[in-house]
Amino acid sequence: MAKVETSYLDKFEFNSIYFELTSRCNARCSYCYNSSTSMGKDIPYDKIIDVMCQAYMINNKTDFVLSGGEPLLHSNIIDIIDFACSNNSDVTLISNAYLLKKMSIYEGLSKCNIQVTIDSLNRVQHDNVRGEGSFDNIVNMQNIVPNLYNKKRILRVNLTRNNTQYINDFCVFAVNNGYTILSFGFLVNQGRGQGNPLVIDYDIEADKKIWFEVIHTIKECSERYKNDIAIERKNCYPKTGCELVNRKKPSMALRIAANGNAFPCLYFNHEKHSLGNIFDNSLIEILKGQRFLDLINLLLYREDNIEGCKQCIWDKQCFKGCPALAFSKYNSFENEISCSFLKETFDKAIRAMRLEI
Ligand code: SF4
Ligand code: SF4
């Protein structure tokens, strides 16, 4: 099997870090992909600053997403935000909103994009997951952290089996409460999400219908509210292919987990796919190292090795679903994932072509 060389890694543009500053969290979301708990650990302040400085040496426009656990629990969060914002980086804080009011006296918060997640439009149901007061903080975000610097205010909705019928209501809520982006994402089968009945699983035939309906409704809402808010759908979409192995223009979003392991996107989390660890390796060693190259080579040739696809008419066209999620589910890359969704997508494309002809 021909393998790509180190030069493949030069094609990646490095411009952001998704930094999990701590694995501690004061909420206990039943579907947390990271399985965060109150017992986690912070990455020491000096190490975080050291990694940010290394990032600026590689690209002085590096942007940071500060996540966790709950990043506002990090003992040095104010200094970290101050440092990240001092270089004109675009800094996004992902918070469960529980501590926002308590922290609102700190004006550095206004310099960040802020992303919060809403679980339900019902206050009690939401607070049962995120902590009492979290819902009111989300409603009052624009008063608690005034948007003095024209930053993004992102409302995230994790779509579950319980809330897809409220997509339009979430849009109205986001518009009425001053959010600039509404970001829908699907729960994934990882961490506490693994085996969680709330996950809409596009591997299950019956769930495929929900997926297509959700995608259709989000499209409709994007059009309906286009003058009020930007609506986006996150998660690598099963039909577009893995961005890491787009041979012409691969892309990655470096994730640094709270134990220091670095991964090329959010959905890898097994130690053996770590590109290196910030406590042992420099950022350059992580971004240009053999571990990254070995992973890319595994992924590039994964599609040829899936026995279950060899008889399928779409074998040559299909990317066989997200490899990271396939690994989480089957402990191997050599399995397809989201097959029934992919087949339906191909069938729909063919039907649409026939109609055009
Ligand atoms: S591994 Fe999955 S989530 Fe990561 S870039 Fe590829 S398709 Fe996207
Ligand atoms: S549609 Fe399913 S069986 Fe066919 S190639 Fe894709 S993943 Fe494999």
C-alpha cells in the first residue's frame, strides 16, 4: 500500500486550538462526550501559556476555543483569557453558563465569543442538567455579559431524541434573547453519550427518517430567520467525507484534551490516536510528527479495507462515515458507520439526477 510522506502534513493550515483547560465540571450532562466530572484536573497555567506562545510562533493569528469540563472552573481562567485576548486572537469560551453571573464583574468576558448550550426550553428541565440558575443566565446573557465588542454569542442545541420537534422554537428563543449564532449539533456515541438512548443514531434504520427531517427543518429555519440570526449545523456531516484526508486541501482542528493529549479533531479520544502530549512534546512535534503521519496513512487507506462494503455499488464513491466515530463504536477503523444514511443519500442524489434529465 503506497503511503503519503511527511509533506502531506505541510498541507494542513494550523490556525486554531480547541483547548480543554480542565476536565472538572460542575454539571453532569448525561450525554457528555468527555465524561467530565467534578473530580477532574486543570492543565497548569504555565503549560497553557507555554502552548499558546508556541502556537503564536507557528501562526500569530491562532484562535482559541477554551473548553473543558467547565473552563470557568480553571483556577487561573482570568489570566488565561487575558493572555489569549491580548494578541488579537479570536477567543471563544464554551461554558455551561452556571458561573457566568458570578464572573460577570470580570470585563475580559466581553472580549470573548461565548457559547452556551441549552438543553430544554423548560427552565426546570434545563437546570436539572446544568445547575440551578443556568437557564436564567442563558436568557439574560446580554445583560450579564454585554456585547461591547461585537463578539459572537452562540447558542448551542444538542439534538436528541427528545427535542427535534422544537427546532423552530429554539430559533425564536435564540433570536429573542440576542444570540448571533444558533448552532445545532447531534449527540455522538462517545463518553457518556455511548449507548445513551437520547442519541439519534444514523446507523439505525428507523432513525434515518429523523435525520433527514432534522436536516430539512434546519434548512427551512435558516431561510426563515436569515435576517435575524446565523443558523449552523455542526458535526462532520456523514456525506461530505473526512476533512483530514481530503487530499487536495485537508484540514484539522487541533484538540488538546485536559490530560495533555493532542488530537486532530474533536472526535478522536483514544490514547493510541494521540498525536503527542503537550507535557512531553512541542507543538511542532505534534503537528509534524510520525504519529500524525501514521494516523493519516491509516485513515487514507481505511476505505479500501472495509469488507462489508466490497459488494456495495457505492464502494468506490463512499467514504464510509466518520472514522473516529467508527472507532468509538467498533474499536476499529475497518468498519463502516452511518451506512444506511449514506445509501439513502446516494439514492436521493441519483433520483434527483434522473428528474433533472
Ligand atoms: S475523523 Fe470524523 S469528525 Fe474528525 S475530521 Fe474526520 S469525519 Fe470529521
Ligand atoms: S453505502 Fe454503506 S455499504 Fe455502501 S460503501 Fe457506503 S458504507 Fe459501505
